[in-house]
Amino acid sequence: MDVMGSRWGFSSLWELKDQNQPGLMLSRLQGSKLQTKSVCSTGPAMGSNVGTKPDQKGEPCMEVPVFWRLNEVSCWNIWRLASGESSHVEDAGVEYRNQVLLSFKFHSFPFNVDNSNSCYSLLLYYATSSSSSSSSSSSSSSSSFLPSSRPPAGERRQGRTGMLRRQIKRCFGWCGGVASRDGLLWHTDLKPHASGDFSIAVVQANESLEDQGQVLASPSATYFGVFDGHGGPEASRFVNTRLFSHLHEFASKQGGLSAEVIRKAFVATEEEFLQLVKGSWLSRPKIASVGSCCLVGAISNNVLYVANLGDSRAVLGKRGPDGRAVVAERLSRDHNVAEEDVRRELTELHPDDSRIVLYNRGAWRIKGIIQVSRSIGDVYLKKPDFSGDPLYQQLTAPVPLKRPVITAEPSIRMREIKQQDLFVIFASDGLWEHLSDEEAVDIVFKNPRAGIAKRLVKAAVTEAAKKREMSYDDIKHIEKGVRRHFHDDMTVIVIYIDHCQEKASKLQGGTLDCTNSPVDIFSRNAVQWKRS
């Protein structure tokens, strides 16, 4: 029997060579990685958690764990198929959440299919029964589902795979290649800004996406931001809606962008979020503990501005002295107590607090709680009134504060753009946990522009997978929430800097283009694939 994982549903490639296995049952995958083993001395090589057992008729039935990610249309078509449109399916169960739980029982499938093009292989290749009578009896019932005759050699590749593809579409719906895609990855391949192009990508790992990314392009300036939330998505989503509007407002009032304009925008955003917390406090006390790192860049009048709170990072890629290589230059400072200079800064600011930085749960943390020393939000670590309130202490242990232990004061850097400057990578710490500055700029330098942010995300996820002796294909089929055990949410923006004004003409006439990452990638992709 041959069972092939394909781009319509399977998370792994199966090759089962026993042509006499009379039955197959699918059950939900337990675990993130499939291993192969022999289930019996004469049986085929199968995955973990696989065994043989008799069905209700006393016939042996093979149980195979398979992880599905199908849309609602596919589920409905599978249910119709199982309800009598094709008699070869005896029973089936379908449960739709983020994934699908399928339980099918198949019997005695005659089959003779050339698998020279696995890209369009049928989801399942069914085995012929050891009983010739059983094979012949099922042949007629399955003839509408599987072609029974082998086409001439010259037509085999195109004709056979085309027929299979049409049958898959009829029976299972069209998922647009869901299994070959990462259902938690969103990206924009390439768009113009006033002085070049940009690419953006986000991959979700948490149950609720806590990262947000944004690019605002106008003829006079380009703003780009990466907002990495913690404790929940509320703060990063709030910053995503407010910070750029403040930047634009203050820059208009003061005749252009400056470090002071950026600082005012950060202060205004922090103050607005504090007011939101105060207004929501009684109904949602937990909102006092959510916060967001904030990395903002801007290009205006040939000057690059970088401002950050937290540990998202901006890295410049510039041409090396020989003109053939690329050199990485970090433009931001990581406000994370993993850095020795940040720990030293905190101990100097709090000489009377011997517990200002503690090593807890495998990392240095402020008050044993949080790793970043600057953020928007995290009100409970800035306002003693909140951390000491009995309402908040119902949710967590009290945090005794004499004064704020983290701040919303950004580090700001201004840099005139030079001829050797090629691009800037803005990314949340999820990327930098797995790629060094040098590795990231090398990937951008050596690859085409289109889809470059997605390429960086995939490279980082691949490295995360290697640390668990897995592959990217294994990781991409793990559901959100569970996936956080393997890597963090990641947001990547690559800004190309072209030393000419040709691209600016695309944004003339007051055009304002804003690109935002979605707040829920899985739901957005599911809707998009359903429409396709």
C-alpha cells in the first residue's frame, strides 16, 4: 500500500509498500513529529502510535495518525463523501476547530497509479485486497473516484495527475495547497516606498498573535514599526493604531521629523495606553500587566531614524570595503536584562533594591518577572498604585514597588544615509533568537528582493526546528499556542534603500500607503484559502 502526504493535507510523507493491506483508519496525530517503525514482522513501515486491530467485521484495520489543516468547505465535502456519495467509505467522523479530526475506514481498493508526479498525487492510495473477489467487487464502486485503467506512457504524467487533481477537488474541496503553506505565516512580497522597496512577513506562534508590524509610506517619508507584545496582544495592537498617527501629527506641526518629534510620539502613546488601563481596570484588571516592545524607523530627507523600547532589533546591511560582501551594523540597543550593561544600569538606578534583577526560570528578569527594561504598557511595574491594588493581587503575587522599575523612554538614533547603505532589517526578538545579525544580512544580500522577509522568517523557523531535530515542514503543521514551545511570534520588515529617486514617483500626488500585518494570521489565511 502507498500512502502519500501531499500539499492537500498530510504533514509528512508516507511510503507504505505492502500491497495486501485491506483496510486503513485515520486518526488524529498525537505529537509534532512522525517517526517510522515496523508494526509487525510482515507489515509495512508506519508512523508512531500505529497499530493493527480488527474492525467490526473482524477484518484487520491499520490505524494511521495524520495531522490535517483543512477549511470548512473541505470538511463539508468530506462529510458528503462519507455519507453515501461513494460507497467505498464505510464510516467517517469530522470535527472542525483549528484542525480537523477525521476517522475513515476504507476496504479493498484496487489501484494502479503511476506516482511520477507526487505534487498532484492523490491524498491516499488505497491497497488492493489479498482477495481477488473483494478487489473486483470494489472496483465498480470506486470507478467514479479512481481511474481504473493505466494511460499510455506518453499521457501518463499529465493525464493521470490531472484526473487525480480533479477528483481531489471534487471530493475534498480546494484548499489552495494548505499543507504546503504555513497556515500561521503572512507576508507581503514587495511594495514601493519613497526611496526603495520593502517586504514584510509575520509568523504566529502564540494562541493570540502578540506581534504587530506596520509600514506607512508617503512621498516625503517612510515609517516602519515592529511592536512585540507580551502578556497579551492588547498593547501591541494599541501601539499599532496610535503611534504612527502621533508621529505624523507632531512632524506636521514641527515642520518635519526629528528626535524630539519621535520622543513626543512615544510619550503620547504611553499616556493614552495608561488612560485605557485606568478606564478598563475594574472590568479587566489583567490589562495592567500587558505591554509591548516598540521598534520604529523612519526615512526622511536622506536621514534614517531608529527608536526602540525593548529587545526588537534594527540591523543595517551595508556594502563592505571590497564591494562584494555585506557588513552588518546594529542600529538599536537591546533593552533586555540578558545584556550585562542593562543589568548594571538598573542596579545603578535602584541602589537600595538588591532584588531589582533576579535570575529566575533560566533567565535574568527584573524583579524576577520580566526581561525587557523598557516598554509601552506594563503599568503594574510603573505605577505602584496598580501593583499594590488588592484587585490586581487576586490575579498574581504582589510586586512591591517604591518607584517604576521599567520606563517608556526610547533610545533614539539618527544616521545620515550613505552610499554603501543597502537595506535595514527590522525584526522582533523572535527572529534574532535564531539568526545572528550577520546571518540575517547575508540572507538578504544574496537573495532576490521579492519575498525576502518571508525568507528570513522561514530561515529562523528552520533553525528553531533544527534545535529540536525537526524540519520546517514539521513545525509548520503545529497549531498556534502549541507552536510557541518551538519559537516565538516573529515580525520582519526589510527596507531597501535605493540611492535614486525613481521609486519616489510611484508615491507622488499625496499618496499615503499603509501596510499592516493582520491581528490573527490563521483566521485570515483560512478565509483567503477558502475563497481561492
